Amino acid sequence: MWYFTWILGVGVALAFGVINVMWLEANGKFARDPRSGGTPPAPDGSTPS
């Protein structure tokens, strides 16, 4: 019966990984965004000079 717990553990780990990726995609807030260039956007929407 060890195989039942093994496959259950693998299934839970895979489900956790998939849910984590889905949450990150939906959240959209990452520590570093390469598109931003390291500067925060201007509050009035204009581009900094």
C-alpha cells in the first residue's frame, strides 16, 4: 500500500505547483519586472525625462 501514499503525494505536489503558477499568473505582481526598466511609472501618466 506504500504506492498509494506515494502517488497521492506526487499528485498533491503537482496540484500545489499548478495552483501556485495559476495564482502567480492571476496576481501579476512580481518583485522585478524586466519590462519596467527599474523605474516606477510617473503618477500623472507622463514619461520621465
